[in-house]
Amino acid sequence: MKVALFSWESIHSVLVGGVAVHVSNLGRSLAADGPVVATRNGGPWEFVRHGENGFTIYDNPDSVGWGLGTLFTDFENARRMGANGRADAERRFDWSAISRQVADVYHE
């Protein structure tokens, strides 16, 4: 299972099995069918719906341990959150949707 862990302060994501170097990978991480764990600081957590497509956690070791530990002890729930994340990414990060949103701003 691939899990993405995001923290705004460090401006990077750590993916189990690899390292991604920028927070813009959030959309790709959601689209990869893996749940996302994001600290409640800065931007990434705004896209993570706690318990739906991943977990929002506090910026401390106990909270990080809880988020990752919960995912790895409940694979069925992690898979469900990963599928929800993929649906979110297709809806929110699709270039067609983004271009429509930009066009709407110009038309306002």
C-alpha cells in the first residue's frame, strides 16, 4: 500500500517506497489510490477530508504515529480512503475541471 504523508513546514511529501520533493504532488498522491496523511498546518490538509480520503494529524510524533499506525492496522479502511482520494483527485485536480474554474474566474 502506498501512503502519502504531507507537512507544510517541510514542503515535501514522504511516500512509503519513495520520496516526492514538493507538496504539489498531493493531487497525484490522492489519485494513486492511497490514503493521504497531512498535518493540520498550511495548505495540504485543506484537501484531506479526515476519515474520508486520509487523516489530518497534528505536527507531533505521537499524532504522526497514530495516523500511520491506524492506516497500517485497518487496511480495509485505508483502501476505502484511497478510493475516495482517487475520486476526489479526478474531480478536483483534473485539468479540464481546473481550466473551467480559471475560465469562470475570468468571466466573473
